[in-house]
Amino acid sequence: MTLASLTGFIVLAIAAQTAVWAGIVLLRHRREYASLRKRATEKSVASPGAGSAEKASGWDGFRPFRVERKVYEDDAHTICSFYLVPADGAPLPPFQPGQYLTLQLEVFEPEDGKPRPVTRCYSLSDRPRPEHYRVTVKRVPAPAGRTDVPPGRVSSHLHDSLQEGDQLLAKAPAGPFYLNDRGPSPIALVGGGIGITPMLSMVETLLHEGSEREIWLFYGVRDRTEQVMTHRLEELAESHPNLHLQVSYSRPGEQDVAGPYRRHGRVDIDLLRLTLPRQVETFYVCGPPALMESLVPDLEAWGIPPDKIHYEAFGPASVKRRQRAAVAAPGEPATVTFANSGKHLVWDPNAGSLLEFAEANGIEVNSGCRSGACGGCQTAVKEGDLDYLQPPEADVEPGTCLLCISTPKGDLTLSA
């Protein structure tokens, strides 16, 4: 063996070993996050007071709203805020900062051009105001390399078709992820991508109430073109000494110069360790899978009490709620049939939920909160049985299931 070939062999061996260790670390993080998520679910089910706090005010069913204003919040025009006023002109009830609004709107079917009601949930991004609610929506592109999967139909409709003066329907604000600690102790808010929206509501609320507690806001985004409400956040930080703003660009462009509120890199546990004073023990975290599956377990490993880590995840395949239940015996893969779509698919146990499985295969399914709370993804079960990843919070009609928190036990036929 020559020296060159020996050197090449050593390099390949080191690379292989590094890849193996990286895979082990990623798997550990995902398992730890799934375990945390399961504990959080069990805690919410065991606490009867939680549900009443989520729905303390509001109205029953859907209520008509009108789009008063439509404002793009980023330079790339991929994130848009909608200011919604009640059609009846009555004052709006307050909500808990961090909660979401369930919207129903008419979206035209691409196949026949006919409108069909669809439901989605979007976080409220402002403090409670009696005159309007504000939701901020990111346009969902088609997955990279998947020409068979279209871009987000509802987010595209909101961006391209919904105009000022148009009407839609909304349920009262709801959701278990909200700012439930109004004490004087320091607090850390972490938002990744569009996961910044509930944090905006929390910051605006605390500062409007005159809170003097130390607020640390960490905002992770690809670059400045995708950063929302840049001037507003910096204005708040400059006018409120107790707000400490830290924006991290994971893929900075040439124009993304580091400054007083901006840095290059990702939001991770190392950044929090270097930045936060040790007395910060209350965390609110919201973002995409990579952020959630790494940061949430790392916070607990750092010594943060689990009941002080509040989190919510955005986007498909973002919530790994617990270890997946066995679907079928080895050698007997389950087949999931989507009757209305005419698709017969072999179930992938790594897909997460039936909702995520449908989306990954280009099947348009109505959805909302993605956590079993709103009932937006309720679908008729024509044949077969399924498991729930966690107990549903919404009322489930007989003969139906919530796709966002269910997996098949075996062969399954759905109406979708």
C-alpha cells in the first residue's frame, strides 16, 4: 500500500466515524425531545385547569371578520400580516399572548375551480387589542426537489388572493402555548423563523403592561431579507432597557453586517449559555424541527427545570410527540388508502402522523393547529383502526379521526 492510498484510507475512516457520531447525537436529541413532548402532554392531560385557561374568553363557533390591512413584513415578501376586524364592529375579547387564531376561508380547488372551505391556525402576532387581531403568515414553498408536492395552497391563497376588504371566518383565540408567567423574574423567548410570531405577541404585551422584568429575545432567521418587523423590534429594544434583542443569521448575505442586535450563526444552547445570566430559568421556545429537537433537550440538560421550558413547534413533521407505536408486524407493511384522492400508499412509520404522511405524498388535507386541539383535520375513517399519539383535545365525531395526532394500526382507508 502506498503512502497516498494509506492516507486516503485514514481520511475516509475518520470521516465515517465522524458521520456515525453525528448520527448518534442527532438520534439522542430527537429521542430526548420526544420524551419531553410526551411528558408535557401527560402533564396537560392530568391538569384539569389547563383547558379552562386556554378557552377562558371568546365566542362559540366561527365569527365573520374583515381584512382591514395587509402588510408584508420582510424584504423578500414571503411573510405577510393580516389585520382582522370583526364584521359586527363589536370589541374583541382579550387573549393570552402566544395563542393562535383558527381561520376558515374559501379556497378554489385546482381540479374543478370550485371553492371549498379550509381551516388553518396561525399565531396571533400582536398584543391584545379591542379593535383588531393580527396574524402573520409565511408563504409555504414546495419542498426542495419534490416537483410532485405543490406549495402551500392556503398560505399562497392568503398572500395572492385575499385582499383588504375581503371576509373570512375565525374561531376565538385558543391554544395551550401562551405566556402564563407574569412575575418579575427574567424570561427568555426563543423564536426560529416564523416561530417568532407568538414571541412578538409576548414582547408587545409585556412592554405594553409596563413590565420591568428582564426579557431576552433570541430570533433565529436565515438572513435579513427574511427577518420580520426589523425596525419595530429594534425600536422596542432601544426604548426599553429591559428588552435584550439578539437576532442570529444562519446564512448571512453580504449585506447582513453584524451589529448591536445582530450576529452570524444559529440560536443554540452555546449562545444561550454565553449570553444569559444564570438566574434566567423560564424559557418559551417556538420554531422549526431542527431548532426544537436540539434546543429543548439541551435546555433540560443544562439544568433548566422541565416545567420552566414551554415550547411549541411549527410546520409539517415538526412535532415528534413520542416514540412511534408499532404499526404492523415485520414483513406486513400497512397500506393507507386515501379514497377521495385515489391513492394507495405503504405507510412509513417515520412519517410522524397521518397528516404529515398525507402532506408528504401531495395529498391536500384540511388542518389547523397540528396538535389535536382545533379539529380542523377531522377525517372520516372508512375502514381500519388507528392509534392516537396523544389524547385529542378537540371533540372527535364517531367514525372519524384527527389525522395530525394519529397513526395506523394496520391497513387503513380514509375519506381524504
